Amino acid sequence: MAPPSPPRFDITPEHEASKSRYFYRQFFVKTPALSAKDAQLHGKTVLITGGNTGLGLETARQLIDLGVSHLVIAVRNTAKGEAARKELVARRPASPCTVDVWALDLSSYDSVVALADRADKELQSLDVAILNAALYKITETFNPSTGYEEDVQVNYLSNALLATLLLPVLKSRSKSSKAPGLSAPPRLVLLSSDAAGWVEFTERTSRPLLAAFKTNRVGGFAMQERYGTSKLLGQLFLTELASRVPAEAVTLVAVNPGFCYGSELGREGNGSVLGFLVDVLTRIIGKPPVMGVRPIIHATAGFGAGKEVHGRYIEDGLLRPMAPIIYRPDGEEIAKLLWDETMAELSFAGVEAVIRDMGK
């Protein structure tokens, strides 16, 4: 199946990825809120990773306000997850929403597989999965189990595995649900970033590609570069995945919430001089979480039946270009190479068969 043809935008990918557009979005663009009527989330079940803090927690709040009946927040620290669950229930006592806390450690393939298995066995319905959890390392660190740099492991490989394993659960559980307003297919939402369009991505010439992320970065570790690269890999993967999974089975969407304060993405810098400077910068430039979450809600419940957003990127509640490389011939070549290597890396979980079955 051929990848979806690039949609027509009112802005070029290069202009969209420019710093001038970034600051314009940060300071002047306000995403409109979706109403409960427009969102049609009443009676639905949503799973969100990293739902105990920052943007994940604010997303959970807004989803409950929009009428979600069952919310699963998948978190690394279940004690913190329980505290978040109590806060959600206490602040919205009139809501009929049930909130559950499940364990998920994205640095572990075993934990990802266990969560997907649990969803398959325990959830009677699943209509949306929001892959929000991410990592922003300030020092170069390699995963002890896989050998990959941790940003790439968590933000790309483990999320690619989780996205794939949740596809059949979304497809089957959403069809079996009797909740109202389910004319649209289930959705899988992957959080992305402006930073994907800024990176040098020097690893793009490496063959094999993924192996380049098992060694020290040439020129030294650059935290923004590596974080952005991990998000770019996610965009490349989503584009390829969307070409193989029909939109009517599961609609796949990438979304950029923008740079927000209170997200705790930079929590590794807490207590350091660098962390203090980042906190100051974040307060100056960053959006409040309540605004940053609005694009996520649009990606979750906007755009009607969802076919127009399948395999696309949402920003400020609008369809926007992904990183410029996505639309270049070399980007298409890299995306195919990355796809093949990712399928090989995740072959232990039978991912190719899972994806193949989604077209049946």
C-alpha cells in the first residue's frame, strides 16, 4: 500500500519548521476548545500514557470534562498515578468517569507488552489511545537492556511497539462498544514536537540506521538534537504505519502540543543550574498546560470521521506539515529503511503479523 499523498497546506513544511513560525505559535496562536457536543466522547474509554503529571494529567482532566466514561492512565510510578487518580476524582466528583491506574515503564519492552496484553484481556472497550509519555535526557544514557540511547528507546522504539500492539485492541474493542457517538473509527494519538523539524539528524546517512543510536553521538551529546530526532523518528514511523493500517480500522494521528510550562519533560534538570535556567525560559516562552492540551483534544476527538487526519500532524487544532524531510525523496527512503529496521527490532512481539492483520 502506498503512503498517503501529502495534503495541500497553506504553508510550506520549511516555513512551518522555521523559528519565526515557532515563536508566532507560542505567543499568538490560541487553539479553540472543543465542546462536549463536538468531541462526542460520552461513554468512551481512553488510555493515556504518562497521565499522572504535566500535559498527561491536564489531558485527563479535560477528557473527563468532555464526558469520557472510563480513563486508564498508564504510568511508570503507580504511587504517583494513584495520587493523580484521587485528584481527578476529587476535583470532578459529579463525573461518572471511572479512572484506573496501570503500570507502564517505557524503558522496558516487557512492560510495554504486559500493558498491551492487559488491555486486550481486561478492557471491554477502548476507543482512543494517547501516547503522551516521553523522556528528555540531559546526558547521554543508554538503555541497559537494549543498548539504545534512552530518548530513542522511550520516545521512539517503545512507543512504536506500544502503538502497534494496541491497534488490534482498538479495532476490536471499539467495534464491540455500544457507547453513543462511535460512528468514527478508534484513534491512536502520538505526541510529537516542533523539535522534529529542527534537527540536523546526522544519523540519517548511517547504514544500518538504528545502530547509530547505540553509540556515543558524533560531536558530543546534544539533548535538544537527540530529543528532536526521537520525535522525528516517530513521525517517519507513523507515516509508514498509516500506509499499512486502513483509516477505517484505526485512525493514526500525530499532534504537537507546543512548548508548555508545567509539563515536567525537563524534570531531569531539577535542582541544577541548567534546570533553573530552563525553568525560567519555559515560563517566558511556554504555554500553560490547559492551552497545550487543546491540540491533543482536537487530535483525539476532532475532524469528524477522521479520514482526513489519518497519518497526519495536528497543530493548534489544524492540519499542518510534519518535518520537511518527511516530504523529500531522501525522507521517503529513510522512512522505509527505518520501517524495516524497526520491524526487525520488534520482531519478538510479532509486530508485522499484527499490522498485516489490521488490513483484513
